[in-house]
Amino acid sequence: MSFSIQGIGAATPLGPTGLETWSGLCRGQQAPRTRFTNSLADRSYFVCRVPGKFVADAARQPRLRRSGTISLLGAAAGFDAFADAGLKPDSGLSARMAVVFAICSGGVNYTRRFYHEIVTQGANSASPLLFPETVYNAAASHLAALLGIDGQSYTLVGDSSVGLGAIHFATELLTIQPQLDRCLVVGTEEADWLLADAFASWRIATNRDQFEVYGRSGGTIFGEGAAAVLIGRTGPLAIAGSSPGLPFRSFRESESAARESFGNLRAEGLPEIIVSSANGTFADEVERKVFSEYYPAVPVYALKPAVGEALGASALLQVAVAGLALRHQQLPGTLAVGSKLPSVNRKTRSISAYQALVTSVGFNHQVNALKLCLTQSPY
């Protein structure tokens, strides 16, 4: 069966919608870096925050009055995807729709907040502290309630590649449940200092305000945000190939896993563009080797130097950018690029492309890939 992306949405440090984020990327904008305010000792890190005004409309929803930033971001991106598809969520749509959330670690902020309430307000405070599944599913349940969806709400917890796995899961849902017309897939992340400090101890995060891709692997800067795609059974932007992801146990295994995952999607022709997961870590080297071997002449775009590493949201952000690149026939220029991969697209330019490959190498030893295809001329 074939499935298509009918709508694209986002809420990022560069814009409250997918289209505004896309316009900022094409203009070569970089999200402002600010320091975490709750760091300890002399360990301080930068972060790309989403301005509060970008989620102001979502925050007005009564359902979200006590929710965390992660739920506000997910709701903003989800409703933007509906608007992009020219649809309004209502009972007619919701009865035949599911929601799938991709999340990494941002949901733990709910645990931290409830723990603080217990300490300050006493043990009588209602708290899901001991029920992590409730914490991780909070953002999905909030959005499902806003959309009037009862029961068809799912959360996938993973690393920065989890969004591609969520899309694959959504297509499986639509395959085995023919009564469903659509599935809204959302990836979201809320950044905090403890996350950056943990990754820095593994030499994966930097304490500088810049990082380079496909060059020196000095670590990444975390960002927050959300992206969403509305998947249906028809549409001009087809999902030409997807996978649930492949695990690996070592750097050497990561290369063979990436070759299998990225290479399997060559069967129906080479992509004209690649939107990669490069983030200033070991992921860059894995992608560089596979791209040089399988796709040496295909231009590569990496968006994370512009918006930061958004973990649970990052793969969906890549899909959103790939879809908009095909729709508008324009590929943004990658910021802060090293010299290890000659095929990196360094300046925004017009393209003639019908197929895009999205790749992801995750921190927790998972690789994944997805191919998008225009089924009709964008002109």
C-alpha cells in the first residue's frame, strides 16, 4: 500500500510554523543561542530555545493550562500540519484518525516538575512520578484529547532517529486498520541542562556556542522544537520507502547498519537531495562514509547547525524540511560545514528534484532512513 504526507507543521526557534521555519533556513538564519540558567558549578551549555510567543495560541487551550513546553510544542506543530493540509480538525476527521508521538527525553521534565510539587506542596499532590509511561505519553494524550481522538494514541520513545520509526509505525497502523483515513505523526523535544551535561560527559555535547558538521567532531548544541506530518492514503508527496530502524552496538557496526538502511532505499532510483542528521558528533562520520560510497554526487543538507539537535523532534524536522524542499524546489545552505564531505550543499539554491532521502544516526545506537517522492510536478 502507498501513503502520502498531506500536511507539514513545525514549531522551532526559527518560526512558529513549518513554512516560517523553512523561510528562515533558506535565508541562512541561525537560531539564537542562550545559556541554560540552572547550570551547576562552572559547567555551562548553550541551547536553542523556542520563544514563548511561538506557542502562545496552544497555551490558551484549557487542556494545556498546566502542561509542559513539550506538549505546547507538539500541539502547535500538529495544528500547523492540519492547516498546511487545508483541513480543520473536527469530530468527522478525528473519528478516523490516530496520533503517533516520537519522543526522546523531554517528557522527563514532567517528572521533575511533579517531584518539585511533592517537595513544596506535600505528598498529597497528584503525581505520576512512579509511572513513567504516564509521563512519556503526556504530550500524546494532550494532543489526542484536543483532537477528540479516543484510544488511537501512541508514543514511541527513542533517540534522534525515533521520528522515522514513528512514520513507519504510522504506515503500519494505516495498513492494518483500513477504517483509519489519516495518522498525525509528531516529534517533540524540550531541552534542559541536565541533558546537555549528561551528553557532555560522553563527549557528545559542546559548551561552545557553535558546532561544525562533517568536520571536527566537537559535540553538538541541543535545541528544542516540534515537527508534525499528517499522513494519509493519497497526496502529492508520497512515502516511497521507510523502515523501523536498525540497531548497532559499536561504531564499526554503525557503518554497516547505515549502509543497509540507507542503501536499501536505492532500489527505485537515486534521490536528488539528502537531508541528513549531521550534528557535530560521530553521526557525521558514519553518514560521510556511506554518502561518499552510495551517493557521491547527491547534494546533502544538514539543518541542525541552524536549529540545534532536537532529539525526539529532529528526524521529523528533517522530514518536514525534505518535504518542503521538494514542494518549493529549493534546498537551503548548510551552516558551519567542515571539509570532509564535498557534496554538502553550502548555499541556498534552486533544485530540480522529485526524490529526497532522509537519514538519521541516533545517539542510542539506531540508524534509520526514509525516502519521499513527488508524484506530480510542483509547477
